[in-house]
Amino acid sequence: MGKHAPDEFAATWLSASSEKTCNREIVAGASTGKPNTCNLGNTTMDSNISLSDQDLIEIVRSYYSAVDSRDPDRLAALYLDAPTTTLKFNADPAIVTVEAIRTFTAGFSLAVAGIHHTMIEIWKTPLLGNIVPVDLEPSRENAVTVASTALPIFSFTKGSDDIALPATSIFTIDTETKKFISVHNMFDIGKIYAALNT
């Protein structure tokens, strides 16, 4: 990566390719689907946050594992049961409430034959200083936001080939319950729908 940018502009990159000291016990390759990470102690975005690096890794890992299971109840159980809990794709309107997320997941899981996330990486400190999203309710006093990249591979029952789509996800996590307040997935979901319609 070359020389680090100044601290106030540098992102803490939790990956095996970082110049940080890596925790080899939890570094894994793309073949396992487990996230690459580096050991940065218990550094967090906010002094009120109590989640450790390992907590965050396991929470995000549980999300990808639940998505890959295609079990809507298992995935819905990871979300905070609150009226403002959201799942969003790209710039589309948010899916709001756990029940709506469960319903969407059930339909999507039936539409595809399989999902497998690979090449998972996780960032947990804000990019460009202390800039984090501020457009979601409720207050984030007891929440932490992390970003993740992955390469999900989708398979289909009808003639289409498997599709691998680079994806970025932003997770906002309630620090008391370790459940998701919001998930924002960004990838070319149109290619999935196009494959389903062939």
C-alpha cells in the first residue's frame, strides 16, 4: 500500500494485506469465506463503544453465513427488532422492519439456487477522519458502524451461469444487543434479476 496517509485521513484497513500487524489466528483466505483482518486491539470509533475487534468480526461473519444459508428466519434474527431497522440495496428505498426484511429474504432465497460469500474484508474505523453516516434514526449513541467488502457468488436453477458480484456493505450494529440496526448492501443486483429472467 506504500506510505500511510496522515492519521486524520487514513482508513484502518482490517485485512491481511495491511501494513498493520496481522492476527494470524483469524486470518483466512477466500476459499473459506472467513474475513481477513488484522489485530488492532480494542480500538473503536467511539469511547462509548464496548465491542472488541473479535466481536465485530463474528457479528459480520454471522451475517454472511446467514445470507449464505438462505434461511430467512436465521437472517432476520440478527436484526434489532425495532420499527426503524432497515435493509437497503444501492439507492433503492429501504426495506423497513424485521418482518419486512424476513419477507424479502424469503422471496430472494427462493429465487436463487445458492449464495456463497468469499474474499471478505472488514473495516471498523471511519474513513476520512470521523465521518460516518448520520441520516439514519434513531440516535447512534449505542451503535457502531463498520464497512465490509466481499465477493458473493450467486447460482441459479435455470440455465444461467454463476455470477460473482463485488459488493460493499455498511453495517450499523447495536452495541448492547449485537444486532443490526441497518444493513446497506451495494452491488449490481440488476444482474441477479436479469439472470432470473433468462
